[in-house]
Amino acid sequence: MAPHIRTVRTASGARAVQIVYSNRKGARDIKHIGSAHDDAELELLKTVARQTLAGGQDELDLGLRRPPQAGGPLPIKTSRMGHLWDALTSAYDALGFADAAGGDEVFRDLVLARIIEPTSKYDSLRVLAEAGIATVSYPTITRRLRVYSAEGWREQLAVACARHAKLGPATLVLYDVTTLYFETHEGDGFRESGFSKERRIEPQIAVGLLTDAAGFPLMVNAFEGNKAETTTMVPTLRAFMAAHRLADVVIVADAGMISDANKRAIEAEGLSFILGAKTPEVPYQIQKWHREHPGEAIPDGHVFTQPWPAAPSDKRRDQVFYYQYSHDRGRRTLHGIDEQVRKAEDAVAGRTPVKRNRFVQLSGATKTVNRDLEAKARALAGIKGYVTNIPDPTPETVIGAYRRLLQIEKSFRMAKSDLAARPIYARTRDSIEAHLSIVFTAIAVGRWIEETTGWSLRKFVKTARRYRTIEITLGEHTITAADPLPDDLAAVLEAIKTRATGH
């Protein structure tokens, strides 16, 4: 008797699947496969039994086409990065972007595809396909880019971000600028050569980013590549406050962003600020301390306070300058001063040619070392200045707020590395602006994921994308299966689900 598969009822009412190998004189050789409690489980057990029978048997290939249930592999209906995609979608929806984008699934897919694997718009179709997500055609994407570049589109996204950040008059907002270059040699009025921190000569654009104190994005603006960074802040602030009907916020920015014109414009707007203060001269309070403590080193972390009250005719508020001394900062600065002075002395002595060196003083053909400038530089070594016009400030509040600029730098790093923000394939302003809308939204989703999980965005994507969910066809039934999750990933996925649903 040939081995065969049979189904029998158990005492509990389940259906047991068994392989009967022999039945002689009332004795049976039976292998029990399992018990099924529904039709889907029954089909699965039958398939396992068929594959068990087929296993280890040599088969003669006659070229006949047989159905999968004859012992071959089970057909997979779908395979998707279910855990990763569902988590990213939850974050996108929780931030209100689905409503802000009017339910536009093409935009959502481009945002999430950029988080999974930043690439061109065309190649994002491959990323989506690998994630198991149904995609639209590339012409549909290119048609939609003009919509995503519109000013009103990004404003709606910014409104969703502002709602998440719970903006108010006392909200700290951080501002910084970066540049994105293009692999072309000719400018077009928007992509233009200008100052580049990366010392590149290709045409570029300037991108101003406004975030809350945690680095969560609130607004992004693009400017011509030859526009000075210091001239981008006030227009961005005005647009931001007009969009959200805010009378005041506390703007935090680095000294490099603050020209005299910028500071006057901020004061004219009546805005509160915490700014890095340039210190071209040794402040009075520091000079006084050195006079009172001759030969002593300033204690590490010591803060000098210098009020600057407004005169009756001044159109500004009272301000306070703080100068903090850091031993580590001073050590690094003094090392640099020693090196520059040594080179200046070599240049003055004729041992090396004169190069750009701030300590070399030229008067006609005479070269000398500027010792006054050296003394001033050494007196300022380790000193970092801050200025604010907020009411009743304290050094802890001001310096702590300023240090939050590290968060906006983190968002820029995320944009440039994890999200590959440089618009390599974009040429027209519409496509560049649409690209920035996508990157802006992706930064927000990424920061939400990091806040929720405690993981970096890169770690989360790299870990979660490995665990797929699949659907297997068994006869007339479809079975969903998934890779077992490690405990740490399961925990962060649960954290995302809890925060997104509110319970």
C-alpha cells in the first residue's frame, strides 16, 4: 500500500492530518503531522504532509507542469517590509501629514521611500517595489512634482509641524543655513556659485532651516546660491511668524548668522533672541577680572555678566551679554595661537615666505609680529559670548538654549547623510522645491522616530527592513507569515504604535 495522507476527527473536534505509510493486518504505521482548527490551518498541514512525502524521493522529470500542492514550494502572494513601512506610515500619519497633503499617497510614498533608501525619484519606484508597496508610474510622479513645489503645499506641511511642536510666544526656534551644490558649471539665477563651507566652486543653493528646540523642523526655505547666509534669516522669520500668526518667538542663532543689519532687523521686529555674540575686543568685565586677579587663570565654566540697558531713545529692549570661559576651549585656542605666532615669527625672520597670517603686521616693506593682537587673542582664548534680550535672563537659561543649536546641526546631518538631501537629479526650480518639500517632511518623520525609539534613524531603518511579512497561497486560502522579531525591535515598534495611537 502506497503512503497516503488522511484527515481524521479528534476527540476535541479538531481535524488531524496524518501520513499513513502501511496498513497490514490491523497494524498501521502512521506519522501525525498536526491538528487543524480551521480550514486555513488544515490546508497548511496538508501542504506540509505533501512536502514530507515528496522529500527525499527521486523524481523523473517528464516535463509535465504540476501544481504547487504536489510537493513543490508554496507560492508567495506578497512580500513586504511590513514592520518598517507600517511604522513609518504611523509616524507620517501621527504628525498630521496625511491630512496636510490631502491624502496624497504619491507624496507619502516618495517621503517614506527617501527614508528607506534615498535615491532619485525614478529609482524610488524600485525602492517601493522592494518594500512591497504598489507604485504609480514615473510620469505620474513627474506630474505631481509641480504640485509639491507650490508654496501653499509646503505651508500646509509646516502647519502640521507647528501643531506638533505646540508653538507659542515663548517657543525657542533655532535657525541655521547650509548649502547644496549641483554638478553643473553654469548658474541659472537660482543655482549660483557663492560662499561654500565645503569650499566647492559649483553652482549651489542656500537652504535655511528653522526648527524647534529639539531640532524638529518647522520651516525650510531655499535661496539663491550667491545670497549671503546672514541675509536669509530675517525673511525666513517673517514668513514663519506671518504663517503662524505669532507676535513673538525666541530666536536662537549662531554668531555667524548675525550681521549688524540682521541684529537691527530682529530688534526692529520686536523679537526675542538668544544669539552668539562676536567678541572683537576684550570685554570690560574680563579686563576687570584680570586686574583684580593678576596672574590667576579664570576658573573653568566661569561666566561674566555684562548688562547693556537701553537708553530712552533706543528702539530696543534691555540686553545682557554673558561671556563663559571654558578650559578645554581655551587650551585648543591657545594651541592654535602658538602655532600661528610661530609661523608669523618665521615669516618675519625670513625663514618662510609671508602667507596669510593675522599676526604678521606689514608696514611698507617692514614685517613685524603684532604683539598687541597676540595679547588680545590670548586674553580671549576660551571665551564664548552670548547676548539676549529676553526678560529676566539667567546664564543657565541663555547658554543652555544656545547649546540646543546642536539639535539643528543634527537635523542637517540627517538631511545630508541619511536622506541625501542634495538634489542631484533636479534641474528646474520646481523640481528642486518639490525635492525640498519631500526632504523636509522626511526630516520630521525621522526626528519623530528618533524621539520615540531612542534609536538613530539609520539604525531603525537598517534593522527593521530585514524583517518582512509575507502572504502565502494555500489552495483557496491565504496565510500571513512573518520573520520572528528580536526583542529590542519589537519593543521600539510597540513604542511607535503606542505613541501613534495615543494608547
